[in-house]
Amino acid sequence: MSSQRLDISPEGGAVSILINNEWRAAAGGGAIPVYAPSDDGQFAQIARGGAAEVDGAVAAAREAFERGDWGRLTATERGRLLMKVGELIQANAEELAQLESRDTGKPLSQGRADMAAAARYFEYYGAAADKVHGETIPFLEGYTVMALREPFGVTAHIIPWNYPAQMFGRSLAPSLAMGNATVIKPAEEACLLPLRIADLAIEAGLPAGAINVVTGLGEEAGAPLAAHPGIDFLAFTGSPEVGTLVQQATARNHVGCVLELGGKSPQIVFEDADFDAVLPVVQKAIVQNAGQTCSAGSRVLVQESVYDEFVGRLKEAFSGLVTASHDADANCGPLVSRDQQQRVQRMLTAAEADGIPVISRGGIAEGTPASGYYVAPTLLGPVPRDHTIAREEVFGPVLCAIPFRDEADAVELANSTDYGLVAGIWTRDGARQMRMARKVRAGQVFINGYGAGGGIELPFGGMKKSGHGREKGFEALREFSVVKTIVLNHG
Ligand code: NAD
């Protein structure tokens, strides 16, 4: 069954697979219901694609890259098309934000911020498309050597459900800017925005096969994409467990990958920090998107001498937090799925059973549907350093407060998890700022601030189990391209 139009209505034909700029249903007609996290009501459905659709999508991307209109465009022409996608996202921002908010449960204002960021990815990489220069290399007498930056060919993208619109832009825009053709498998829990933006890309004039989308379950659509011999590079964001699986799959075809696998990022508060500046940022960095942010500041490490004072103020701030449905636009919305809600609740129950004190808990607004996937923001502490909840990613609105003695102890504690994604350092001592920044193992370090993943221009990625490779900024253009060295012997 095939159609020209995207159809995600609950009574429609689940037409959400995009191949060659044609929307179609899954070959077997399978569908996956889409529920609103705020009340557990079904409001859409997507196609349950599998290996056959992945084959078709990879073949379309290969054709677009090697023989199609996409592969013939100049870098400037590609850039213009990407910027047009950014413009269309902005022109439709309110409607898109409403849909993203409903699909993921995130408060509407976060949905709006996500649209601005998604548009910015296309704008930034569109503008950068014709500014990636290669190099010439001094060599032997009579030779000229060029190192060109070329696209891989077909890149595959597997993205999570926490920021579907932003992740679509973050992963696809730099790859397209470099001239690759792409196949994306969005997350089954929340993928309506990738579908809408792909539709806008067609409207912007992206040629057939430049963007192909296969909706479906991880094992049925994601696994065959990662293992496909027709892809040349893969970008994955999600859990460390699935990250291992996709890396094994790409390794079998000797295909490279960039992996972004989350974190347990510390906010390190020294006794000389400006608490008025720290408090709102620390709070937002764990409450934003209900803590479902890979760069969430999920550990607040506080110097012993000010622990009681700082945590006392944080307690107050947490108890004023309100959780409510996405359209109420409160501090916190529901989690993305029942599974995620139960996982977070299990971790909280285990921590409390082990005697970890709950310092403070936000409230759930009156009238909030009991059927939604809510977890109130929770501040725990002091959390023992070796406890699971101090070391593993919760991916919910749960902040662990942990005291430290001095600078050396702060470094040891900050680096004591398997992750290394982002860190925040709060101190007025300039020398200490730099010593700490150099010693903390994280892909991004903020001093007296915290980006919570923001900053399209800033290279982003992990150390240790947070993954490898870099997205965002110009680094992403290097990541989604390959160097070809041409040696000319002209005598
Ligand atoms: P996940 O790793 O299972 O899913 C991420 C993406 O991978 C989705 O598109 C999914 O369909 C796909 N996928 C799943 N199984 C696959 C397979 N075998 N082969 C190929 N692709 C597959 O993540 P999740 O289950 O949605 O969340 C679990 C945990 O992962 C969360 O609680 C959180 O800790 C972490 N997470 C991290 C991020 C992040 O941004 N780093 C995002 C989402 C989830």
C-alpha cells in the first residue's frame, strides 16, 4: 500500500514511511498506536516498518546519492534547501510545538524552544554547507597533494524519543549539508515531529531519496538498519545497551559510527559559588523535559562546608515545582511512556528502601489526569557515592545531592561514574575553574553556567560510556564526512 501523503491519524492507514519522497504504509500493513503521555489516550498511529522497508529506504538513498538529483547539487544549492527547511519549521512553529508537546508530554514552552532549536540546526548547517574546505599538504618536489572532505554516501540515523524534533535536525542536517543521503529510524515512543519535518523537507524541495524515514520498533526496523551492508556510516543516540548492539552491527560491515549514550552529569558547587546564580540553573538542568535529557545535570556535588545551606535552598526550590499535563505548561510534564515512568519509580523506590533521604518533592497539580505517566521532581540526599542512583542514569526528574571535601575530592567524585558527557563547575576562583575544567572527564564543561544540551554551535559528545564521536558545531560536518587524499605528480 502506498500513498503520497503522510497520514498518522488513528483511523488512517498508518502511512508514515518515507522512501523516495513518497509516503507509504508498512508492507504488511502493521501499525503502532501512539499515546499521549499526559493522559494515556491514543491519538495517532505510525507504520510498523521492518527489514523490507529498510532495504527500500537504503536503496533510495544510494540512488539519490549516486545517480539522483540530490547527488548532483552543489554545496551552495544543498545549503539553500536546508535553510528553507529551517524557515518552514519556523513558519509552522506553533503547530509543530503543539504536536511535539502532545506526543512527548513535554510542557508547551519546551516544545516551542525545541522548534527554535530544530530550525536552527537547518539554518546553521545550511549556511555551513559550502564553507567546509579541504587542505593542501606540502609534499615532495613536483607533487601537489589535496585532502578533500567528501560525503560518505548513505548515512543511517537512529534517534531517541526525548527531543525528536531537535534530534532529527542535529543528526540529519550536518550529514545532508555534507552531501550524504540519509535514512532515519526515529523512536517508536515519540516520532511525529521527525515525520512532520521530513514532510516539510519535501515541501522545501529536497530531492527524492535525500531523506528517507522508516518508522517501527527498535528490533524490527532499527536493528536491520544498523546491520545493513548498504550504509556507510551510522549515528546513534540512546541507551548504552542498544549502543553496544548497533556498534557490533556496524563493525561487521566495517562501518564507522558516532554514539551518544547519555550521562550522569555533575554540577559541582564550591563554597565560593554565587548561590543565587547556581540555584535556578541546577534546578532547570534536571527538571527540563522531566529529566529525560542526556545532558541532564543529575548529580549536584556540593562542598561540605556549604552543603546544608545550599541544599536547604534547593529544597525550597524543589518543593515549589509543579508537574502537570503538557498543555498546562508547568515546570514538569509527564514522562514519555508508561515504561519510562515505571523505570524511574522503581529506581526511586529502591533508593528510598535503602534509606536514602528524600529532601524534597514537587507537587502534581490538581486535576492532572491520573492515567498520565507522571513522576514528581525529587531531590535525594545525601546520596552514598556508590549507590546505583548516584551512578546510573535515571532519565527522570531525580536529582542526587552528594557532599565533597575539597577540590581533589570533587574531581574524584565527578569522575566516579562510567559516564562523561557534560559537567558544570560553579566557583568564583579563576584558577580553580580551569584546573577543574581540565581534570573533569566530560565532552563539555560549563563554568558558572550549564547548557543542558543547548548550543547548536558547540561540539557535543561523550567520553567513557557516554559514547564517542562528536555532533553539533563544525565537528559534526567532519564527523559526517571522510578525507580523501589526492596526490598529483606533475613533475
Ligand atoms: P533505546 O536505546 O532503546 O532507543 C533508542 C533508539 O534505538 C530508538 O529509536 C529505538 O527504537 C532504537 N533501538 C532499540 N533497540 C534497537 C536495536 N536492537 N537495534 C537498533 N536500534 C534499536 O532507548 P530507550 O529504550 O528509548 O530508553 C532507555 C534508556 O536509554 C533511557 O532510560 C535512558 O537512560 C537512555 N536514553 C538516553 C538518551 C540520550 O539522549 N542519550 C535518549 C533516550 C534514552
